[in-house]
Amino acid sequence: MSKPAVVQTCQREAVLTKKDVPGKEYLAGLFSGFMSVAVTYPMTKFNYRQILDRTSFKDTLLKMYSEGHSLLFRGILPPLLHKSIQMTIMFGTYSQVHRNLEKLIPNQRYNQILSSVIAASVESSIMPFERVQTVLIYSNYNKNYKNMFDAFVKIQKKHGTKELYRGYTVIWIRNSSSNLCFFFLRDKFHEITVNYNNLPLLEFIGGAFCGTTMSMVFYPIKVLKTAIHKEVGTSISYTRTLMEVYREKIYFRGWMMNGFKSLVSWGVSLQSYEFALRLLSNIK
């Protein structure tokens, strides 16, 4: 990435947030995450079901339809909290760390890599929400756990805190690589569209392009993570799970639905983030 592209994006965010109040970037990220899940949760659940149940698009649709609308939003609270906090950390921590490291690490590429990894490491600490989300979505556990709080209490009581962080390594790798990919693409997009700032449609397109590219490239990691998270209380083996995914050839199952969901989700995310930054910048 060219140095001007990264500097340009950071300066743009600094102006929008008045730089002396970095908390606005965290608030904008919070709003972004909330809107993203609120709009796309049914698609997220559909995508997870394809992976968990090993079913086709048609079979998944019929099964979810047969369960009724009352279960359509079952499990939305964990991803709503997780995504809201995750986006708060992702945008806020990345921007703040990037600015703080500018004097220490003048090379913008290295700065971007380190900022992305630091933000990803903080994000990974809240993975229990993502862990419980998978358990609540998986139909095999519909009668075992009533809701998010019930799942947290039962898993913690029976298996300990370690079970809530099952698959942490995979989550950290995904977060680090995804953050780096997203911010690289976002900055390149800002560089290309520098003369068309603050256009909502372009912000949606930029988020959709960045998020979809990132999600599609790293989709097999999501499949591996989901396969690990569907188990509760069993011994964990990354090698065994990886071979199981390979043997059943499910590493791209749900790929198309995930792509469409990511297009909408990340388009809404970036558009909401930019909107919130502009709104907050007007607060005296």
C-alpha cells in the first residue's frame, strides 16, 4: 500500500473525529456492529446451519421454515453483543493505535500490520459470545440451552472457562488476517474515491467490496472454526477437525450465502460507521 493512501485515510478519520476525542471512533464502531447484525442475522443463521447440518441451500431453507418464525431470531443476542463490541474494538483500537504508533513506526505498512494485529488480539478476548452463538444456532442443542445466559452458565459450570475459549487460536488467526485485509482494501478504496467523499452509496459499495473479498478469501477458516465450536465438552484437536472438514468436503459449504451476507453486512457496517463519525463530529 502506498504511504499517501494510509496517511490520507488516517487524516480523514482524524478530521471526522477531531482527533482529540478518539472515543468517537469507538462509538461509531459500536453503532456499525449493531446495525450489521440487526439487518443480516437471518442470513447469518442460515449460513451457519448449512455448515453445521451439512445440508444444501434448499434443505436448509425447508428445515428453518419448518421450525417456524419463533426460532428465526433464536441466538441473536450473542452475535449482537459480540459484533457490536468487536466493531467497537476493531475500528476504535485500530485507529487509536495507528495514530499512537505514527512517531514510533514511521513506516505506514508496518504500522498498519501491527495496529491490525493488536486490534485483532483485543477482539479475540470476547470470543465466548461467538462460541455460544454457534451452540444456540445448532439445532442439536435447541433443547439443551434456552438462551445466551443459560448457555453461558451451563457451559461454564460443567466444563469451565476454557470451554468458552474453545478454538481461540483459529479465532485469533482469522481476526488478524481479516483486519489486515479489510483495512488494506478500505484504504485503497478511499484512495481511489478521494474526490467523492461522504457519498453513502460509495461507502456502502466500499464496505461491501472490502468485506466480501475478505470473507470469501478466509471462508474455510470460518468453516473450521464452526466445526470446532459445534462440540461441547469433547477433547479438541485442530488436526482431527481439519481432516474431518477436508474428508467431508464442506470447506466451501455455504460459501455463496456467506458472500451475499457479507456484501450486505459489511456494506451496512462501513456506511453506518462513516455516518456515525459525521454525526458525532458535529457534537460540540
